[in-house]
Amino acid sequence: MKENYKSFIRGALAGSIAGSVAALLFAPKSGRELRQDITDQARHVSDKGQELAGKISDTSMEYTDKIKETASAVIHEIGQWRRKSNIVPEVSISSVPDQENKEEDAL
């Protein structure tokens, strides 16, 4: 799933750049105006990319924290379960030896 997001982001970024360049190249403007527009669009794309990277970073940190909390809770629950299961061990006391144990010892 992570790869899908990377592919989407790369495609969106490439599409934005290609669309911006195509729009600027086919617009009837002078060279100076065209260069200024290209510079402005490059800054805009860069700003959007940085904004998107920040959002992705924040979201990934949130998910990482949630995963850590969940894993900690699961580990705690397993520890409690193990402690509870060890509180009352099953012990059977018999004066007659168990036949299965004798057979296993003989092997």
C-alpha cells in the first residue's frame, strides 16, 4: 500500500510539472514574461511538494505512534494472560505411575 502512495505522489508531481511547462510554452508571451512564469510555477510546485512532504511526514508519525501504542497494549495483554495462566498450574498427584510415561521412558 505504501508503494501505491509513492506512485501516486510521483505521478501527481510529474503531471503537475508537465502541465505547467506545457501551459507556459504554448501561452503567447514574451521571453521575459515566460521565464518569470516558469520561475513562479517552479516555486509553486516546490512549495506544494514541501507541503505534501510535511503532511506525509506528520501522518506517518501519527501512524507510527498508533502502531507503537497498539503493540505495547498487545504485549501488555499477553503478559497479563501469561501471568494469569501461570497462577493456577495444573498438577495431578497420583500414587499409580502413568502408563504413557513408562512407555515413553522405555523408548
